[in-house]
Amino acid sequence: MPGPGETPSSNTLYESAPKIYPRAIGGFFGRLRWWMVLVTQAVFYGVPWLQWNGRQAVLFDIEARRFHLFGLVLWPQDFILLTGLLVCCALTLFLFTAVAGRLWCGYACPQTVYTTMFLWIERICEGDGPARRRLDHAKLSVNKVLRKSTKHAAWGVLALWTGISFVGYFTPIRTLLPQIASFTLGPWNGFWVVFYGFAAYGNAGWMREQVCKYMCPYARFQGVMLDPDTVTVSYDAARGEPRGGRSKDHGQHHEGLGSCVDCGYCVQVCPTGIDIRNGIQIECLNCGLCVDACDAMMKKMDYPIGLICYTSQAQLFCKACNRITSKSNGAPCGSHAPNPLLRKRVFIYATLLILIVSGILTRVMTRIPVRLDVMRDRAVLSRETPDGNLENVYRLQVLNMAERARTFEVQISGLSGAKIEGPNQVIEVGALENSMVAVDVDVPSEALDKTRTPFTFTIIARDDSTIQASSQTLFFRP
């Protein structure tokens, strides 16, 4: 409560973050980010248009419960492969983070990639960072409305195409586009096109760094995966401090200043608006744009580059220690930071990744594209045939997982004197189809010495004897 003569405080518990207007920057890392944008989006937008054997090459057909990956068709029975793939993705993320920090966030994350694309459109329509800030604070005018409208229209087109391309991985895109053009798009496909288009528009156009700061879980747990030997974007404070402005003619150590001229260029180009000179921060994407900005300024001042660079804290400390001891005429510490790749955690991540990838490849290469399930007919436990034999009825469900029709021969093993009666000794199954047939198995009664005798059904493809599947079941005697 305010005291006598005091007015109530207007402070709030939450202060809105100021809008960030990152400036464009050239340089090695800026070009590298754009190459990653081109590569990732060429894959994302281009893959749905690829054809394979008369169908879409990559199609996640949820309705038919199968995934097409070029020549490979995955079924629900192949769930272990999906599990292995997810584990590989996690281990790859851990490996790259342990070695070089948030490389995924800086170069390949969809949020980063689409924010870069939306910023490019914004720069074309409204100008670079300072120009955009002036336009936002300017009074409403025809020029402002035209620029803003053009930007949002371009954003909308890109976002809509992104939503269409994403849904095109689940519904053939060559079918999806005519449906959109003729206004015959189904409600679910229409919903997901709008949903993902709106998500791209909102996340990359409006929320941007807020997603990385407050919504992305990876930003929260990345700190536990970093150690002093992890290579990250770092500021060499021992060289740069004390910072201060100066003219180029005064030299690097004018009035005892460090190399940092305090131009703020590294902050102006940062997509999350942080000052890397304050140390490693949770908001840092490790994108390297501040490295390009600082190197450009160092070149203008005729200073050595590398004031901000990719390095580990251990290496940075060792360099600073050597500089300090050399200035005081003391002997350098002589310690050297280990190679970032030669660490236990890197070795463990890499070993696990290699083992799992090898296991997945082995499973895929040795995978038999047929599955057999056997179910006994529970209506009749067992019955006697006119010739005195005992008969059990089974239902064989054959799944042909290949994209070609096949004919399978049914064989029995493990049951003396057993034979298959009826026409279903040969089963024909179409490409990517299930077939269920009833099979009668007759066994001489004298060959059975137990009430339940295990035996095995085996189906063998006529065109390739290596393609076969087996399933064990029981023969019942009354």
C-alpha cells in the first residue's frame, strides 16, 4: 500500500519486450545461413513433387496406414524403425550441441529458416532495420499502407504455400492443388492447410524471436548440454575491454582501450536482440551474424578479426591467460584446451548414433516384405473327417508389403502326416494388400500324442524363395 502522500505505483509485473529490427549483414556466416535456407526449402517444397513408380515418392498415407519413402514402404508393423529414427534425431541434436552449441537453432530450425525468409520479404518492402523502425513510428500515410499491405500479402502467399506443401506430404500434392483450385478440398485437408499456413505466418512474421525465447523447449535444456569445451559464439573480453569509441587514426590501444569500439553493430544484426558481449545467454542462437558484423568493423579499423568468434570458453580462457601473463612478463600458463571433438560425451553420442543407424540400415536391408498372421477358427475346436483324420481350420492373413502382386505357396512343418485340404494351398496377394483365407489342416489321429501340438505355417513367394514368412500355432486334438 502507498504511504501518506504517495501515489500508487504504475509498475506492472510484465513489461512488453521491445520490437527487434535486425539489420542485414553479409559475411561468411550470413551467406552460410542463406545456403541452408535454400537447401532446406528446396527439399521441403520440392520433395512432394517427386514421383516414384507412378506415385508420389514421399507420402505419409495415414488413411491407408503406410508411409512411402521412395522405394521403401513402411507399415505400422515397422514402428520400431520410426522409433530408431527419432532416437537418431535426438542423438544428432545432442552431438552437434555438445560440439558446437545451438547449430540447429542458428541454421536449420524451421523457425529460424522461415524467420529469415520473412525478414527478407520485409526488407524488400520496408527497408533495412533502421528504415523499418522509422516506418513503424511514422504517421499513417499512403506510402506506409502500401508497404505494409504488400509485405503482408507476400507473407500470406508464402505461408499459404508452406501449408499446402506440408499437407502435400500426407495427401498427394498433385491431387491437392486441383481440389483447392476447384474448391472441392475436404474439410480436414482444408483445416490443416489453413492451420499450418497461419502457424508459419504468425511464428515467422510476428512472433519470431519470442518463439525461441519463451516457447521452444530446446532453448531451456540446452544449457545442460554445454560445457567449457563446447564451441559457441563468444566475445573475447580480455582483448575487447575496456571498450570505447575512438577514431581510426588513434590506433587500437588509444587511451588504454581494448579492441571493442562499442559500435553496437553486433547487437543490431542479432535476430534475438542480445548483446553477445554480456556472455553466453539462453537467447543466443549461435548463428554467427554478430561474428560477421564484428569482423567487418575490425577490418574497417585495421584491427585483427576474431574479437567475436566461434570458440570454447576453455580456449578463450587459455588465450586470455596467456595474454595477461605475457603483458606482466610472466610465463604463460602452458595449458591448452582439448580438442572439442576429443571428449567423452562426444564419443558416447557418436558411438550410439553409429550403432543405431547401423541397426536401422541392417533392419531395412534385411527386411522381408511379407507378413503372416495365423488365427485358429474358434467356432470349432476340432472335427473328424470321413476318412478318420482330425481337422482344424485356420485363417491365414497375408500382408504383401511390396509394390507388386505376389503368389505364395503355403507349407506346414512340425506336424507329422499333416496336409492342407482345399484350394488355398496357393495364395495370391495384390500389391500393398492384405489377404485372408481359410485353410483346413488334416492330420492322422494316430500321429497325435498330445491334445495340443505346436506346428508352423510358412508361406514362400514363387518368384523369390528368399521372401517367406512363418507363424507358429497349435493343432488341437479332442
